[in-house]
Amino acid sequence: MKISVIGLGKIGLPLAVQFASKGHEVVGIDIQQSVVDSVNAGTEPFPGEFDLQRKLTEARNAGYIRATADYSDGIPNSDAIVIVVPLFVNDESWQPDFGWMENATRSLAEHLTPGTLISYETTLPVGTTRTRWKPMIQEISGLSEGEDFYLAFSPERVLTGRVFEDLRKYPKLVGGLGADGTQRAIEFYRSVLDFDERPDLSPEVNGVWDMGTAEAAEMAKLAETTYRDVNIGLANQFAQFAEQNSIDVYKVIAASNSQPFSHIHRPGIAVGGHCIPVYPRLYLYNDPQASIVRTAREANMEMPAHAVRLLEQELGSLQGQRIVVLGASYRGGVKETAFSGIFPTVSTLKERGAIVSVHDPMYSDEELRRFDFEPAHIGQTADGIVLQADHSEYRDLSPESFPGVRVLVDGRNSTDKSKWGEVTRLVIGGGE
């Protein structure tokens, strides 16, 4: 097959490489010329994705993958087009911004040729594939969905850093706008993906799942991620109650989860990343009366301020206090700041008059300054510390790492209590 992949980001490029590894002719399309040039040179444009460089090199040397910024080059005569273009959500209104996806959809429609399967993998509000993309493509291309081309939704369900592993591990959800489109999408994904062939995992468990409709596939992705946000919101409320009553919430959660019907997540200073903070808002776009979803999202957004309050309760006024925030990334081991708790944490500390600096082993001083952060360094003096991301490098820190420190607020319960001696160590949820 000739396969076009639109959007060569941290999900799109590994997908394109995966398709190429099966011997298909893959053309990646991206509006960033630097990304196009990097792929054509056989060099991964961003670090951190396991096995991407090796697989990209093999596919490029075999002539199975190339990149372009020109839709007129990449789209015509494709058997399948996969779109993995970002969809943003306004921080204040919580409304989705379809701008980049609309531009990509218009561009592909202008060059669409008959017989093509189009699959959207970017997470979308329910109904978007049918009510927004179908009429737009039909109007621009002059072609008819279900006759001249087929439209489907199949959400990406992978985490950056382990995309190839997750592609094998999790079922691929597929839903079209009609039976023919669904079947074509199922056949396509069966031909381009690898699935674990363990005897305890039948194809029905970890293969391609027929969701029947695009709407069901759209909702499944929103539901699985919104569940996590709601669960974390509940854990965070448990944690705050536990703090007020001198209870270790982590022991409570471990005990609760020893019963097979309880799956309480961990509390923490922030919920970050491209998915969990965003997709509940996409769900609310269609279901604004979902009060549980809204309450959980608001509760999780308040946790950085809660961590600062814990610090303030011990140090008193933060005016002029030297506070080091550990971790700019949204989670440990990942060089990514999308919706990271670092931003509201630093902002809240500055509002209280603190002198704030940020440390992250994955970022250089120059990179931290681009975020308008003052870089911190191990060995500098500090009055207080807030741990925001649980990088493994922080597990061995001690008071000697930041002379003068009096209070540590561990927002991830990831430091070793035994190493902190006389320093007041506070954990969200009262954990030890």
C-alpha cells in the first residue's frame, strides 16, 4: 500500500515508521520543514522514543519512508491516509480549537483521489468525524464518503517513549461511518500493526476491535482517559482529608486496592501531559452536564496551589523565601512540559512573593530559561523545596543537596524519608 501519515510528531512519526516496517510505501507529511528534512536524512527529529532511530534508519535505507511538506506530493493515489495532527483546548473556555486539524483536512481533501481510506487518530469530541470532517472533505474534494472514499476513527492509545510497545499491547479500536468503512479500516490496521502472540492473548483481546461506529470509537478514547482524571480527582480529595486527620492515604489506597473491585489511583501535585488534562474537556464539549467530570478536572487543577499551601503552613510567609521546584516535566523520565504542574506551581509561588528557581535533569539551563524559569542547581541554598516531577535522579537527594532547606513538599511521594533527617518532609496525602 501507499500510506500517507499527516503529522510527524511524537505519535505520528513512530506510526509512520511502524507502517513502513511492514513493507508499505509511507509518505509522511508535516508543515515543519526541519522535521521533513530530518526524516529524509534518516534522523529522528526528537529524542526519547525507544527504538525509533533504529527503525527509522532501517525504513529509510530500505526506501519505505520519506517525508514532504507538500500535500500535492503526499496525498494523491494513497490507499490510506492517517491523520495525527494536534487538537488544542482553550485553557479558559475549555473549548476545542480545531484550527490545525481543519487546515490538514482541507489540504488532504484538495488532493484526495478515489478509493482512499481516511483514518483520524487524534482524539476528538464525539461526532466530530461524521459531522465535521465528512462534510468538509466531501465539499472540497467533490467525492462521496462511502462510495469514493471511506472515513473512520481509530484513536491512538500509546504513550510517548514506548509507542512501539503499546502498539503491540493494546487493542486497536476502529469505527467507521458505515459497515464498509469500518471493515476497510479493520483490514488496514491488521496489515500494518504487530500484536503480541502470547497464548493467553487471543486476537479478540489484543487485536483490532470493531467498535461499529466512529462515535463509539471516539467515546471509548474519551471515556478511558476521563476515567483516569476522575479517579485521580477522587484520590486527591481522599488525600486532603487524610492530611487533615493524620492518616497515611497511601496505606489506605493500598488496603482498598487489595480488594479486586477497587482501583484507586495515586494522588499528587498535578495531572499533566497531552491526554488526561485535555480529553475530559473534549468530553464536556458534548456533555456539559457531566458534573462529575467537571468537578474532578477542577479539583486536579487546584492541586499545585494545595502543595504551595502545605509549604506555606510550615515556612510561614513565602515572601523572600528561596524555593526550589524539582522537575519541569509533567512526569518523571519524560522530557515534556505539556500541561505540566510546573507552570501553576511556579506561578503560585511567585504570587506569594517567593524567589523561585527550577531544576530538571532533563533540561539545560538555557532550555529552562526559555520557559522563563530561573535554573536551580544541586548544591545551592534553599529554604524550601517542592518536588513536582518524580525523576529517578531525585530519589537520592538529601538536605545536603540544598543547604539550608527546612521544608520539603514531596508532591509525588517519591523521596526517601530516611534521607531527610530533621527537615520537615510533607507528602500530599500524608504518606511516609
